[in-house]
Amino acid sequence: MIAKSDEEALVILARKIHGELAGRIAEILMKKGEVTDDDLAKILKVDINKVRRLLNLMFESRLVKYRRARDEKIGWYKYFWRLTDEPAHRVLEDRKRMALKILEARLRLEEENEYFYCPKCGRKYTLDDADSYGYICPYCEEVLEPYDNEKDKLVLRKAIEKLSKYSPLKIEKTTKT
Ligand SMILES: [Zn+2]
């Protein structure tokens, strides 16, 4: 799928990251510019709290921004939401970089540590923890066994590889001279 504009790309990202309703919210913001959460809920016929929760998630993903203004009549603050003005590919790259950092840190942990596990409850312990518990599971008092984490490492390596290649936008790069 090729996005014609950055705003369309943001709609695609919103839908991929946060689901269908987020995609519809992004579409409305693309068409209307600025919309309050109240109006979004009315247009979509969805519970306002659901809309607010999604908007906050979309804000954390840097897909949307807001402006706050006091409503003189009711004295409360109103939030006007809009699509971010950041380029979509940068939003995506930042998100990818953050996720990769977490996965790589987890892989490093797996690579640098020895693990034990409890055959009864399945809990996993680092060598240090297992040692401090005397190699007995503190929850079920079972003797801990060495844990082979090759599978875990493989899963993490595959996830890192997949994420590195992930590019749902495929934006055409226009070179301006
Ligand atoms: Zn246990």
C-alpha cells in the first residue's frame, strides 16, 4: 500500500498500531483538521471514554496532537485533536527504534545470563535468584532445573529481524533539489 500523503500514511499507521477505530478517528482528523473528543464520540457514535483512551494512546505513539482551550460557557477545558505535523515515516522509525531497543536489551539479558526454571509452576529464575533461593522454587518448593533458553533467544532474534524489515508505509522518497 502506498500512501499518497503523509496524512494518509498517519491514518494507515493509526489503524495498524491501534486498530480500526483509531484508523477512523485519524480519518476524521484528516478531513476536518481539528476536532474535540466530544465531537469525535458523536460522529463515531462511540463512548467518549473509549475515544479518549484511544486518543491518549495515539498521542503516546505521536500520531496526534492536541490543543487545550477553556470553554467559557461551561468553564471546563476542551481538547482539540489533530493529526501530528511530523512526517509519518519519522513517527514510524522512532517507534521501531524504541521497540528494537527493548527487544535487543531482552536478547542481551538472555545471552548474558544462565537461567533455571521450576518444573511445577514454570517460573523462570536467573542464576543469581536461583542461587539465593537455594535452587528451590519459593512458590512451590520444587527443586529448580537448568533452563535452556535457546528457544527464547531464537524467538527474540526472529522478532528483531522481522521488526527491522517492517515498513508498512513504503513512502515514495521525493528528492527535492
Ligand atoms: Zn514453582
